[in-house]
Amino acid sequence: MFGKMRYFLVTAVILTMVFVSQIAFAAGVKYLFLFIGDGMGLSLVHATELYLNDIKSDTIGKERISFTKFPVVGLTSTFDAGRYITDSASAITAIMSGHKTLDGVLNMDTGKTEKFTTLAEEAKAAGMKIGDLSTVSLDHATPAGLYAHNPSRNNYYDIALELAKSGFNYFAGGGFRQPTGKEKDKESIFDILAREGYTVIQNRSDFENLTSPKDKVVVINPVLDSEAAMPYAIDRGAEEFSLAELTRKGIELLDNPNGFFMMVEGGKIDWACHANDIRSAIGDILDFEQAVAEAVKFYEKHPEETLVIVTADHGNGGLSLGYALTGYNLYLRRIENQKISYEAFEKKVKDYAQNTPKDKQSLKDFWPTVQENFGFLGLTPEEKAQLEEKAKNGDKDAKETLAMALTDYELSRLEKAFAASMSEESPKGDEAKVLYGGYDPLTVTLTHIMGEKAGISWTTYSHTADPTPVFALGANAELFNGYYDNTDLYAKMKQALGLGVAVTQ
Ligand SMILES: [Zn+2]
């Protein structure tokens, strides 16, 4: 009898504890930030920390970036309904709606008939304001994941129409891929946005004059690339916006008594990984981190009411911190020699190919542009021998200069790639796919060699299936501890907001 009584009491205490903890969660956070580093796998985050240490110190170690210091760390699996390797559309559908779907599908089921309600829509229905920011176009898969329901992420115009109808309060970053439709025969999305009550800002002075209270705003960076995305952080001009600025403005405009939900995507981290460009990827992670820092500042003012989550939708590029020819060493400092992104360099290659007579085109002739932007050196055997002698005697500068000199192996790859870049026909076949991945042959060979000199290498130009990290800070952050699926992020965020039932941990 006594045993039974004790069992009853213990059970009652446990049930009370569970109940109390759920009450605490049910209170919900008022401000939720979700940062998504697109394609930002763990090895890339780690490479960024090693790089920061390497440029500041001669000692082995790591310099922490803010979000890896968050008190809660989790891991998510990312496979979708049809493949082990997800794309950004099925990944954001999992995160925003809690459902697995097929690659390319946005917030619809695998049969492409049922539409899923997103967490952003639920938060809006609960009275919160919504912010949706990305360095890529606002109709791109990840930002679209908050408001769009479409069988294909490539239906940019239809997706933009959903943006205009979303009623969300603040969009910022890139522009629109097909503002007048695929065939350029539809009503301009800008006219539709105006009709729906949105103010569209596209320059710095209007941006600076934008003050609270101002609702329904779309901010587009003054400079956009060919896909309506913002340029890479390493190529940014003074008149352009940084992701941190856009985030800070978002906080100012969205703050209200009912709270807000803001998603901020570092979208070109992913694109740099597709192109196997480590310098641009790290540059955009550091820029993304500055945006996270704005949310952390806000959290410090409202620690009981704010939750900051930083995650990635999938890995990309199969980045390995290690390379066959550098053994157990990493020299991440060397990527400092790269001055512009692959995207900006590709333009220089194209210009050269178009404006130089065929019989004048040579790698030697183009070499000053290569050296200026990648810091690679073409040394004579005598120059190499002299430097080797100095390096042997402990001269560190000589060692580094030598390291940036091209080996015969590297030079032969560049000659082959240069010829392919100058050719009218793009190279075909499996070897070309492995060597160049559809990118400009010379540029991608240069970014590969840059990575290799730093001791890193890539295995694919596509996404990868590895689990991605989740870093959480603030109220209800403990929900994000552990190893779970990307669909669980939806339930956990919903619980953290106090919008839904408790999640079993
Ligand atoms: Zn992605």
C-alpha cells in the first residue's frame, strides 16, 4: 500500500514538473530570429573560425564566431521525401511547415496538391509582425519558404505574387528574378506591390530615411547580380546594404507589442560552395555573423522574450578540411590572397575572351589579372631555388611566397582550363563535370588551387547529405538541444513561440 502511495506521489510530482515546464514554454517568446546560412555545413563554420585565428595569430587555435558560442547546440538530419540530399526548397518546407516534401517543392505535399501553412503565417495570424530577409532574390527558395506554396521553386513570378499577397511587414535583400514573368508579358510585380500597400526602397538615402512606424516595406539592394541577388560581401561597394544593416532596420521597423518573427538568410554562402570558392563563402559567413550580432544585441536588451536560432538548411560542396598535397596541415591565411569572388572574376575572364583577338589570347597575357586577384606567382626555377634556400633557413616570408608560387601541376591545370575558357564551346563529358562543374573553367580552377594551397578541397558542386548544426540562444533555447530532424525545427519553434502543443524531446 505504502509502495503504491509512493509510486503515486512520484508520478504526481513528475507530472507536475512536466506540466509546469510546459506552462513555461507555453508562455512563448515574443521575438524569434531564425538565421539560415544556406549551405553552411559544420566544416565551413569551423573553417571560418580557423581562418580567423590564422590571420591573427601564429599559434594553432580557433577564433570563435558569435553564434558558435550560443549555449545550446543541436544537429539536424536534412534528407527530404525523395532524396537523401535535400535542396533549399524541400529543406525550408521542412523547417517552416514540419513536412517532408520533394526537391524543388515549396510548402506543398509530395503530390503537389495540398498546401502547408507555414510557421510565419501562423505567427502572423497570432498577431506577430513578420520579416523575411535574404542576400539572394526575395522569390528564391529559402525566403519564399515563409510565404509561398508552389509545386516548383522556379515559378518565380507566381511566387512573387504570393509575396505581394502575404501581408508580411518587411522584406529585404535581393530583388525579383522575373518581375514581369518568365515571358516578360505579365503585370510588373512592382505595380502589384504598390497596389498591395508596399513601399519599395532601392537606394541608400531612402533606406536611411526609413523609420518606424512604417509597415509593408520591401528593401532591395541598389546593386544586383544577374540572378537578382546581392553581390558577395567581398565585392560589396559603399552604396550597398550589408545584411547586418538590413537586419538592424528590420528590428527597428518590426518591434511592436505583439512581437515579431524574422528570418534572415545568408543565401550566397551556398552559391560560393556550389562554385567551390572558399574565400567568398567565408566572406559571406563573416557578413552573416554580423547580422546575427544585431539579433544578439537585441536579445541582450530583451533576454526573457527573445530566441535566436542559427542553422543551415544543408551542407554544400563536400568541403574537406584537408587536401592530398598538404597532408596534416591547413594554411587558411593564404585565402587572404584572393581579392574578389569567383563571380566577379568570371566577368574579367569573359571580358578578356570577348575583347582579345584569338591569336593574342594566352594565359601569360592574362596573367597580371590572375596575380592581382589571387596572388599566385609564376616564378622561374632560379627564383624558386633562391626562395627555397631562404625558407630552409627559417625565413617565413620566403616560405609563404614560395607557397603562392604555382607548381608545374597547377600550371598545367590552369593552361588547360584557360584554353577551355577561351573556347567558344563549353567543355563536355564527365572529366569536365568533375574539373569545372559547369563554371568558368579558369575561374573554378583558380578557386580550387586557392583552396588546395590553404589545405582544403571540395568533392562536389552540389549539396551534401551531412547533418547541419543548430545554435540557439535565449528564452526556450533548450528545446533545440540534441540530434533531431529538420522537420522538428518547425515543432520546436512553434512550441518556443507558444503557438502549439509541446514537443516530445
Ligand atoms: Zn539551401
